[in-house]
Amino acid sequence: MQNKSERHLPAGFFVRLAAYLLDSVIVGATLLVVRIPFWISSFASPDNFVVRDLIFSYSIEDIVLYVLGVLYFIILTYKTGATVGKKMLHLRVVSAEDRSMTLFEVVYRETVGRFLSALVANVGYLMIGIHKDKKGLHDLLSDTQVIYYHEKKIYVDAEVHETQAGAKVYVAANYGPIKDELSAVEEKPMLSKSEIEKQVALAFEKCEGNIISEEEAICPEVAGLQMFEAPLVGIGSAEDELYQTLKQEGVVGPWHMLPSEWLTEAKSVISLFFPFTEEVKKSNRESVGNPSTAWLYGRVEGQQYISGYIKMLGALLEEQGIKTCIPCVDERFRQIQEGSTFGSNWSERHTAYICGLGTFGLSKGIITEKGMAGRFASIIIDKEMVADERAYTGIYDYCTNCGACTYRCPVEAISLEEGKDHVKCNACLKESKEKFAPRYGCGLCQTRVPCESRIPVKR
């Protein structure tokens, strides 16, 4: 995954060493004032308890001086992001994620992190010179980064004068400091994934409909059944070039809409995968020829729940000042059927692939870290986010071609040679609508297969 360090210029070993030496001089000079009472005490009584070893070979004097010294680094780093030495050299400590550093992270960095960095011949500090992001061991342990952070003067108000030749000249009335691009990113950080995940969790907690009520249940065994686990979250850029690829014939089709066609201000796409609970998967795992009752509920009532959930999530984001568009519940959303092609003008599965959630399997489902058995939804927003790095390059990278799904398909719509026959699959779903109305579904190819609940291991 990309992080903040990739959007800033990292500070190297020597400039950070220079900043540390400046801080050492400042701290050393300041602590001279503190040392004086200790020196007077030691001259007056050489065996004074203040200068006598208290813990191992450290006296009270040593402990007090260490605490005061480390407080200098902790307080300034936590409050302003930089010590005096770093400020003098235009450096700043930032979180590797798009958020403010916590007090715990700063304390951990400046105490345990620095101790471990210096433990073996300062190897942890020397790492800065060779690490690709210029990080020392204490940076890695606390998930922080030291970057260049400049200020420059610009005119913020001006009087306009016109010369005899008619040219306009701007004369500054006053000027002030304004942060450059690096600073601006830090001052107005991109929306973080952790912030989105909080809203996703809140919506999952609040949204009703994930548990089948007794009134809805057509048989006792599904009453009280929870359909979905908490969703996985994937983040993608609305400008990802793969969205253009989806418009090609044979991928999705020219009717597939770009994120910017759904939302003019589109910057990011949030893809969600709702894994079915073990109870739902187990019921379908044990079924042969027909889907289980629990799976049918997960397909129909489950989709109704997801539609309600994604609307609630959109409302929560709108409350945060984020403009959203939810394709699956938008009035422009269309199902597409052209000959043997079945799709829509917004593919949740392809979106999940682009957002790093997983790759396709032989049955054309998406294999995520929690498997294939589940449902997808997505939401387009106008805030820029760091896109999740795709841990794959090919569209079938997570599929082992084991063929297990071919044996599970009741109409032989899947084969190792031809892939998936969508016409056969669609005919099977139509038949299930007649048989199990008002519900329908199948999902046998998603259960009792190696990719049901995980990414299968390739042998």
C-alpha cells in the first residue's frame, strides 16, 4: 500500500544526523542549569544519595537528566512534529499513514525505538542511509517518517499599479508565510483508510437486517441467522487506468461507466466485500444440486441488507462533508444482457479487483483474503485517498485451477477448458427463481471449494 512517505521527500541520514547534533547541543546547554544543583550537592557530600547509584549504574541525577532530555523530544515531536534542530533544517516527523501521530507512537519512538536503534553499534540509525524510504529502526517500529517540510514567503495582498505602457505591476501590501506543497499535504491530509474503516464498522453496527427475523423465516432453522460478517475494505483511485479497460469489448463493455461518469468530482472508490457467515456457508457446503435455504436468504434478503447498509454508509460519509455516489442504488444503474454477455454498467467484482480486494477465480467470482463466498458493494467519493496496493498482477492470480468448482456446478456451466458459460449459469438462476420464489440463487461453486473462505495455496 502506498503511504505518506511516498508523497513526501524523505530526509536522509546526514541531514537527520545534523538535526540530532543541533538538538544535542540545545538539550545539553539547557540541562547545564539542572546539573548545577547536582554538582553542588556532590561537592558538599560525595556520598549523597542523589549521586549514588540507584538502579544498576544509574543515579537519580542520571535518571532525571534522561527523563528531561527525552521529554524534550517527546513534547516537541508530539505537539509540533519537530524538535528545534529539525525545524532549523526544515524537517518534520509524520505518521506513515494519513493521520496525526498518537502520543503513544511518539513516546514509543523516542524511548524504546531509539534504545533499540542504538543497541548494536547504532545499526538502527545507520539503516536510514540504506533504507528505500530513509527510515531507521525507530521509524519502522513506530510507523513514522522524517520528511522535508519547508515554509516560504508569498504575497497575500497586493496593490495593482499600471505603467505608462499599460502593463500591470503588483506591489505587495503585506506578505506572510504559507506552507508549500509538502506542508499543504500535511496540513490537509488525504482521507485515511482507517477513517473509512471506522465509518464502515459504525454502519455495520447500526444497520438492521443482517439477522433473519422470525417473521421473515420460512423455516425455523434460519430464524435468527446472521448472514454476513463485517466487510473487508479496499480502496482504489477513481482515475485508475483499469476503469478505461473495463469499457473494452470482452472485458465488461462500452456501457460500463467510469467513476467520474457516476460522480463528476470522483477521486476514490471504496469497495466492500461482505463474507457470508460460517452458518450460511456450511448450509450451502452440505447442499448438492440446489442451494440451501440460508444461502437463498443471503442472496435476496442479504442483498436488500447490503443496499440498506451502503446507503447508511453513504449518509455517514456525507455527514463528514464527503460527497458520494453509490452505483448499485443509483437510478442510472442498469443490468445489461447482450447475447451471451451478462453484466451491468457498474461491475462490483471488477471494482473489487481494482481496489485490491482479490482476483477472479475460474467461476468468475472474486477470491479475497476471506474467500469467495460473499457479496460486494462499492461507493464513489470526492475525497482523495491512498489506493491499496494490488498484491497481484494477473486477473486469475489467486485461482489454482483446481477444478473443484466445476464438480460443484449443477448444470456444468464451468470447465477448466472453457471457463464459465454465463448462458447456462443464467438459465440455472432463472430456474431457481421459479422453484424458490420469491428467492433465487445457487452459489454451489463458491462453497466446498478451496477458495470458499481464503486464498487457496498453490502447490
